[in-house]
Amino acid sequence: MRALARPLLSMIFVVQGANSIRNPEPLVPKAQPVTDRLVPMVKKVAPPQLGDRIPETTVNLVRLNGAVQVLGGLALATGKGRRLGAAVLATTLVPVTVAGHPFWQVKDKETRAVQRIQFMKNLGLLGGLLLAAVDTEGQPGLAWRASHGAKAAKRETKRGAKAAKREAKQFAHEAKQAAKLAKAELHIG
């Protein structure tokens, strides 16, 4: 099921991302208010070597977002880096949704309804991406394996210590018995 679901989920991102790279201009007016607020915040928190590489123009930001969506979509679809790809797509979807479907700003009732549906569709995609980002395909995740590995090691150490204690006690008992037997033989002989 995953082999079918991942490409289906990623298809919109690959197609729309490619369109954004080839023809970003129609998206610029909606993206501009979001990029104007988001870019300064990102530059403020990003390390200087990364912050200096963030494009200044909205056209280039739209293209960059498109490229990220294509790469994330391909990673998700192919299964190579699927969890990272899904997480990256989820991250890009949030500003795209806010910029593309701000239904709360629309006055016309019909247009507002359409934008609300598109907004909710994107929330559904976001939910699917979040599931894909945490999907370990039925195998324990790294965090689970690390914590359970530590518990297993602790348990095995306790077992080993108990076994060593038992063996030492048994050895001491046998040594005591041997000493008694040797003492008894000395008295007899």
C-alpha cells in the first residue's frame, strides 16, 4: 500500500513544484505578503552562511520553494529519503497554504467557500505528509531502538551479575566442601 500511496501523495508537489520553477510569476502576488514576513524571520534565526544564501526576490523564493517541493516529492515517491522528503514537503506546505488560500481575507461568499475548501485540502495533505514523515514501515524507529537497546543492555548486565554472583557462591560452597574433605582426610591419615 505504501508503494502506491507515497507516489500519489507526492504527485501534486512534483507537478506544482515544476510549474513554480518554470513559471513563478503568477504565484508572486499571493506569495509576496508571506515572503515579506517570513524571510526576515528566517534570516534572523538561520546561521549566517545559510541566511546569506536565501534569495531576496519573491520570484526566486517561489522557484526555490518549487525546487524543494520537486526534490521532496521525488524522495517521498521513490522511497529514497521518504521520511525526510515528507517532512520537508510538510514544511513547505504551511507557507504555501497561508499564501495561496487565505479564505479569511476573502469577502465574496463563493470565492471564500472555494478558498476554504482548498485550505482544508492542504490541511489533509499536511496530515498525510506528517503520517509519512513518521512512518517507519512497521519497523521500530531509531529512538525506540536506542531506548529499548539501553534497557536490554541493562537487563543483560543484571542477569550477568546475578549469574556471576550465583557462580561465585557455588564456587565458595564447593571450595568450603573441598576444604572440609581435605581436613577430614588429614585427620584420618
